[in-house]
Amino acid sequence: AVVSTQSTGTIYSFTMLVVVIKTAALLLVLTSCQADKNLSVPDTPPSAFDLSDVLETSHEIREEANKIRGEAFDLMNRAFEMKEEAVEVREETYSSRSELQRSLLETLSLINTHAVSTAHSIAEIKSSLAAMSERMESLEEKVESNVQVTDVIKKRQELWASEVRLISLYKMTDQTSTHAASHGSDLAVDGQFSFAKNIDEGASMYTMTGNSPNNKLNIHLGGLFRIHRVKIWNIRWCCQERIVGTRVYADHRQIGVAIQTKSIYEFNVPSEDPTYARVITLHQELGQYLHVLEVQVWGSGPFLEGDLFA
């Protein structure tokens, strides 16, 4: 817009310069004609031909002057029109600049509003983070306290669980077959064992299966225990050799086998190789009776599946 205004001023100045130049040329022609007239001989009357030439020249000069005047007026009108256009452009420029300034002010105001809102949000976030930090510190203190309590509980549990005791007494039992009703599997864990023959034949002291292969006696411990030792009392007064070949399992892990005739069998589990089980099984694979006076299982626990202190 500024460039357009400058161009309009330049054209206007150039137009006025052209008018001045053409007017000066016209005056110069008139002056030359007047000088020629003054230099003529006064006693000689002007001829009709010379007067006619002067009139014709004067007429041409007048027409040329009118033409120049018309062109000057046209140029002036054009210059005025261009000036008006320049004024309109300037006004539009001022209007555009005003709108631009107003838009910039609105934008700055909006940015300032958003900045204030953002600052407020940031302050709220900082406040929330500070509160969360305080809560985290409180939680960390509680967790640390709970860890200490857990450590104490764990130590007490380990101490309690480390006690090796008799865990088979009066537990649930079963066997694959029974020789007679008086020789049930529960007699293996009743705590009654003797080194003498039955005083009363009707009161049996030992278990006894049928005479068939793969006889089993199962003692259900009622939970997951760490097995330390299994002790078996064989009957004394008859047929002790029948127990030979019997395997002892803690769940599915074999921990011993009776390879010779003895009155008492004791199978210890190494402490460096701990064994956990829910069921102790005596398995006689041979086609033979399986009879025992008492079975004692020594262990510690009970434990949860993931709560093993081996």
C-alpha cells in the first residue's frame, strides 16, 4: 500500500512536469512569432499571404494549446483518480492494519488467557504431585513397617516350622486290600506297638493286606509337610521276611526300600535335599502280604505350595 501511494505521487509529479514543459514550448513559439513581426519593415505593408500564414499559424498554435490543455486536464483527472485510488488504498491499508492489530491483540489476549489457565493447571498438577509424593512417602513407611512385621512373622513361622515332630499319629489311612476286619490300615498310626505276640487274639496290633501283588498302605498327612524321617516297625513273632522289597514313597518320590529282614526300618531324608509330601506310601510290588506294626512319620509344617523354607 505504501508503494502504491509513492507510485501515484510520482505519476502526478511527472504529469505536472509535462504540462509545464508543453506550456513553456507554446510561450516560446508565440514569443518567436512576435519577434519576427517586430523585425519586419514598418513601411512595407503586410501582404495578404503573410497575414494568412500568421493567422493559420496562430490557429494551429491555439489548437495545439487546446490539445495540450485537454491532455493536461486528462492527465490531471487521471492523476486525481490515481490520488483517490491511493487514498482508498491507504484507507484500506489502515483498515487492514487496524484489523491486523485487533487480531494480534485478540490472539495475545487468548494466549495470555491460555497461559494463565495453563499456569493454574500446572499449579494444580504440582499440588497433586506433592500430595501424591506425601502419600507415597506414607505408603513407603507403611510398607517398610509391614516388611518388618512380615520378617518377624516369617522368622517365627520358620522357627515354628523348623520343629520336627511326629506328624502321622491318628491320621487318615487306607490300604489296597485287608486280610481281615481286625487288621485295618488305621492300626499303622494308632501309636500302639508291642514286641510281644497278641495277648488277646481278637485285638490285633498290626495291619495286614491280602496275599496279592502291588499291595499299598497310604498315610494321608492332611497337608504339605517337609519329611525328615519315616520309621517302620515290622511284626516280631512271625513272617518278618514278607516286608522285604517294600518301597517307601513321599508322594511320588522314593525315600527308601526294605532290602533285608529287620525289626525296625528307619529312612532319613538328607537335609540338603528336602522333600515335601502330603502322602506317605508303603508299596509291596511282590505277590505277598503287606503287614506292619506301626509307621511313624517325622516332619515339619504344614506349608503352602509357595511357602517353602527349604
